[in-house]
Amino acid sequence: MTNDLGVWTADDCALVLIDYQQEMFEVIRSEPSADLVEMQVRLLAKTAKAFGLPIVLTTVGVGAGFNGPTLPSILSELEGIEAIDRYSMNAFEDAAFSDAVKATGRKRLIIGGLHTEICLTFATVQALKDGYDVMYVTDAVGGRSETAHRTAIERLAHAGAVP
């Protein structure tokens, strides 16, 4: 981690939201519950907008027709933000997503994503490898099981991300 940046501020952070789609919410079986995750993501998005953070939003599989778009309730907090649709589990493997994150000019990423053990973990580990500092919002993510969610949270902390 780049400790020379000090306390995290709105001036050095970007918000990254990964795959907050109905199909992902339907299989959350961890704590927090799907309803709580949805509320926390809305609050996170609203806060990021209020502080002027750049926001990168991504979906998976919308173009192929096997997933729907970001939940309307979350999109309502993200006016003017277009989702980047991709087909990889690791969002950073998609050039448009990776370029959008780079274009923010920020070295600190606040990441939320579904599911904790898949898309959040893959993106976070890749971001750390690519030299970003990463904070993940534990109450704005959920997993397919309590064990998978908890294990992913621990894995990310051990990798150097900040819960």
C-alpha cells in the first residue's frame, strides 16, 4: 500500500461498483442480507456523489442477455453514470473498465461488488497488484453463502485491502 497518501480523502478516491444486478442479489445468502446490501450501496453511491468522487459502474452479461442491468433503485442514485458491461469475472480484464478506472486519476479505490467471493475479490486483488490502494465496503457486499462471504472478506484483508 502507498502509505505516503495519508488519510483517505475525497480528492484521492474513486468509487467502483461491480455487478449490482437483480440476478446477483437473488442468490445472496450471507450476512448482510440482500435488502441491507441494496440500501448500503444506495447510501454509498449518494455519499460518493455528494463528495464529488468519480464513480465507475460495471455490469456483467447484460449485452449477452443473461443478466439484467444495475438495479433501478441503485441507478437512481447514479444519475449520469453509464454502466460498463463486460463478460469477465475479473472486471480489470475488461479494457473499457480498466481504462475507466485509470481515467479517474485516483490511486485509491473504494470498491463494492457482488458477489464478495467472485467479482469483488478478483477486482480487488487485481487492483492491488496494479498498484492501487483498495478499501472494500463490507456492509455493501454479499456472497452466495456466509462461509464464502466471510472467507473472501478475510482473503482481501490478508491481501492488503482495507475493510
